[in-house]
Amino acid sequence: MKVFRYLVGAACAIVVASLPLAAHAQGKPEKPNVSIAVGGKPAFYYIALTIAERLGYFKDEGLNVEIGDFAGGSKALQAVVGGSADVVSGAWENTIDQQPKGLNLQGFVKMGRYPAITVGVAKAKAASYKSPKDLKGMKIGVTAPGSSTNMFVNILLAKDGLKPDAVSIIGVGATAGAVAIMKRGEIDAISNLDPVITMLESGGDIVPVIDTRTTKGMQEVYAGAYAAGCIYVPVDFAKKYPNTAQAVVNAMMRALRFIQSSTPDQIVAAVPPDYYSDKALYKAALEKNIETYKHDGSISLEAGRNVARDLKLFDPTMQNVNVDVAKTINMTFQQKAAQKYK
């Protein structure tokens, strides 16, 4: 009995002794006030960010997060480059195309498996569309020039032997303004995200011709794994604020788990009511995108290399440089978060 009591006591002592170490390993954020830049927050591309904010996951991690919403991902990138934001919720492509320019960025956690970008052509022009070559000469609306929706168009054109200047790119945002511009006939086609695409499709304004909201569409365009929306930061951020970086990733991972374990109705109930004017239509759009959230948050090296490959197709700054893709991926925080939120 004495031996048993000794062993129990020793075990308890070990547990108690380990508590400060665990607390230290998940210490308080060094930088509790964090600014996150995003380009078109109401888009489903960023719904995990909205969930983390609305359900208090950032606060639970000890963070006071301020989210700055910009017209498109390229504007969000500019915010972190200019120092007005700490973190970006945006397209992982930016971690690749900025490296040759001397800006080292890292993706921490993936938000979506697929880019979920759809190209829709005005109904009056859809009958003549057979391939991306038929986009030549069109005015195409994107969230913002230089954003992932713009890069998507460039990739499609390049694969059909056309240069980016074969079309006219017009920034239209990712909200109701984009819908209005398309409806007024100011553009011939649109490269955008949901709920914008579903709103236009349901109104008969566009015919989707290329769709990466599904596995089938992804394979047709990219023929393999691809890194899409993520949380990315300058590399020095993680070195200077490791606990803060972990807290951000924890909140995002928890948001992903919420989406994965919830019904569409529960997810819709968690977003701001001003995200939609037609709740049923918004839910229908969500259901078209739900497949993209079924993942563990990790970004693979293969997915990163596929992005770099496609960017070289049209970006002259990428064509004669060797990008170190491994340096743009840091999954150490994601791995810890995935263990915490299973």
C-alpha cells in the first residue's frame, strides 16, 4: 500500500510539475492586439475568418483582433507590406510571387482546399464561349487587379496561349457592388467568389464556364493539389511573436472545425445578417462551397509547387527565378492547433 501511495504521489507530482511547462508552451500572446487584412470579407473564401471573429475564438485565445476589409486580396497584401496590418487572410499565391521581390511571407494555416473562384460569362456572350481563348478582348471583373481572381484569369489565358493583356481587367470587389456592375452590363465576364457568383447565376446574368468550387473543376484547371486561401504573415512575425501566431492559428483551426461539424443552417446563423439579402440563396451558395472546408488546415509542398508552376506561366518576374517554396510554408502552428482542435 505504501508503494502504491508513493507511485500515485509521484505521478501527481509529475503532472503538477508539468503544468507550468504546458502553460509556457502555450503562453499568452506577446502581441494581444492584432490587425488582420482581408480582401472582401463577406466572400465564402474568408468565412473561417468571419466565424473565428463572430464566435469569439480570437478572444478565447487572448487576442483583440481588428479586421480591415479591403476591395481585394492585393489591397490586403499592400496593408501588411506597408505595416498597417500584421496578418493577411488571403491567397497563398502571394507568398510565392512576393519572394522574388524580396518580401518573405509564410502561410500558417489553410482556409480552403480549393480557390473556389468561378468565371462567369454574360448570358448574351455565353453561347460563343468554348475555351479561355474566347475571353480575348473581354472586359473581365475581378475582386481587385493583382488579386487571386485576377491571377486565375491570367493562368487560364496562359494555358491557352494568351498573355494577360488579351483582356481588360476591372476591379469590382467581392460584394453586392460586383453584382450590380455585372447586371448593368459594364463588364463581359466576371472572375469572382461566392456569394457573388451564385447571386448572378440565380438571376440569369451569367453562365459559369470555369468553376473551382469542386474537385472536378479543380482537376480540370490545376490537375493536382493547390494552395488557396490561407493565413499568411511576414516571416519575422512568427519569430517575434510565436505565441501570438499560435493563437491566431488556433482560432482559425477552431473555426474550420465548427464549419466541418455544423449544418449549413448553423453556419449561416453564425455570419452577420448583412452578408446576405436572400437567406435561402446565401445558404444555397454555401452548400456549393462546403467541400472546400473539408481539410485539416495544412498546406502541402506539392500544392505550393503547383502554384509556383502556374504563376510562371504568365508572371515575367517569376519566370527566371527559383522560388524556394518550402520557405513559404510553416505548418508548425497548424500541427499544434490540429492536435488541440480535432
